[in-house]
Amino acid sequence: MRIAFIGDLQYATAEEERLDLKMAQIREQSPDLAIVMGDIGGSHMKSVGGFQETKKYVDMIGCPYEVILGNHDVEYAPFDPVIFDYETVYHDVFPGKELFSVKERDGVLMICVSCERRPPEDFRTHNAVFVSDRRFEAVRSALKAHPGVPTLLVTHAPLAGSGLRRWMPLHAGATDMYLDMTFKAGRWRELAAEFPQIKMSVSAHLHLSHEYKSAITYRGGLMHLSCGVMTVCARDDIFQTRFADVDADGAVIYTLDHSTGEFRRDAEFPFDGEPSGNLSSPADGKMQLGDDLPTSVWKYGGRYYAATEKGLLWEYLPELCEFGGAIMLKGGADEICASEGRLLVRNFAGEVFSFDPESTGRYERIGGCAPPERRGEKAMRGDPLPRADFGIETEKEGNYVVFMADQ
């Protein structure tokens, strides 16, 4: 079974992007199935017209397809009196398709999971890549009902700890870098550990090409595939679509380059063995910083706080092998202290603020959204956090900070 994974269709206009030609390029590779990975409709996102236009162009591929929704398809602003009714429009435009689907074919189980709206009472950001408890339990039930069947888990955003190449600090600073970020991200890692039949996690959302080793990663028996985009939303101006030939024995991964027409083989993954090809196996405690560099690292309560040259302060969560988010997006961290259950941060201008390290709203967000729990302080107080050893590694993917205190 050959699957075409169509990344975010955030195009300018369909005519400008020549979506007809790009869909024809996909059709030429004879896919048996296409999966549209969310954030659809381009300049008409969150509209009936955008959904209809997406259907028009995906129909050109000429094969069966599934459609999941991404964070931008379901986003809303709190107290917005006009909220796009994405569920009704989805079922009207894509009759017979479901926002959550489970299908077995050629000895492989495919579970396709759309994003949902984070409830208003728990609103954190309109960018949330959120999945409800009910839908998560439906995923678990599907896995229990198909024991031992090799499974592809298809979601709009990657799972925590994937190590896939991302654009820093955009996604981490928007708190939408991975599925259920700031909510219950750890449950997806636990699910993969509980059900080793999940062989591949496939996602889009990052808008980056396949020209990085970390566009395919392998960790703990699970392959993570990042799917590039064919439109102007590509962050590195490389327009690609991901393909995979999959059966019960394994998968072969490909890239279709829409600029050159090249169809190349990237990696091979026998489900009873180790993968080979152009991929990476990310180490725990090693995190991408892009073109930024770490300057100091502190440790508190099993977590790490990494300050960088560009004045950011990231919180690293070892249990996720991920950044939880940005405590500070500018200003530079000079010192951190603990006092009465709060952490106090002093920046290089001498300003001090404090936050609750257990609050779900502790992260700052791009766009000037400071956490409501943040509190200005007159001066530092309490016990200075111990500084931790760290390393720096530089690769094609960018700079990495390596947390070394426990190694």
C-alpha cells in the first residue's frame, strides 16, 4: 500500500501555488491512499470555501483519501461570538469521512486523529494542538481491539519526544510544538510504550522539508515521520510531499520534490528490525536550539532551565524529552532562585519576576502573551538554583544543548 501524506495546505491561492500540477505529480506516483494532514484551505482557512477547495484539489489525485484537521482548522479566540462550526462543515464537505478514523488495510492499522478545540475554561492559546480525553481513549480502544497489528498513528502535530526538526523558537514559543503541549503530552509517550505495535507516528505541522536527518527519527522502537509542505508556507522554501510504502512487514519512506519532480527513497524500516537510511536517533537530554546557543543551565525539581544567547529561557522536561515551553522569550536570564514554592528569575537588566513552576500557564507565548501567573518582584530572594553542566553540539540541523548533569 502506497500512502501520500499531504502536509499543511496553507497556500496563498490555489492558482498561484499551481495545486493542480502538484496534485498531478502526486497522482503520477500511483498512491493507493492519500492522507490530508490538516490546516487546510489556504487563504480561505476556517471557511466552507476553504474546505470545498481542498476537496476539489485532493479529488484530483484520484485515489481514496482521509482528512484530519489541524490546530488552525479548529482554533478560536475566547469569548468570540462567531466560532466556525468545523464539525458540521467537515461532514457536509467530506461525506462519509470522519474526524477520527480507524482502518485496517494490507495488514496495517491506520489511526487518523484530528485536533479538537481546547475548552474555553482551559484555554491557553488559540494555536493549541489539542486532543480530548474522549478521543485519546478511542485511540487506546482501537489499539486494544487490534492486538499485535502494526500501526500507523497519524496526527497533525508530532508526539512529544520525537526529536523531529522544528523551527525554534516559533513552535515552542507558541506552545504548539507537539501534540497536547501544556496539556497531557506525556500520555502519548506512555501509549507508545504500552502498545509497541505502534510502529510509525506520522505528522505535519512544522512546515519544514525532508532535507534534514531529523525529518525522520527513530526512538524506542518507534519511527517518527515529519511531512513537508508543497506550498508557500514552507519555512525553508523547499516544497515536498511525503510518501510511504507500507505493509505488515515494514515501510519504505520516500520524498516527492515538487520543484524538480524527483521521487527519492529516504529510509527503510523493517518492523522486526532497525531502520536504515537518512534518519536520526535522537539522544535523551539533547535539544535543538536552532541558531541560538545556550549560556547557562539550572536544575530544579528534576527539570532544567536553559538560558540562551538570544535572551530566552527554556524549561526542559526529562520525562518528555522535550522543552515544556519558554519561561522567558526575551531579556536574558542572569540568575534563578527558589522561594516558597515559586521560582524567581532576574534578567540582565536587573528586573525580577516570579512564577509557579507547577502552573499549567507558566509559559510565555509569542505575541506578548505573558503568563497570568507571572508576578513582578522587587528583588531576588530564596535559594539560588544550582547550575548544571551542559554541552553544545552543532549539526546541519542547528545547535543543540545537551543536559549533562545526570550523565
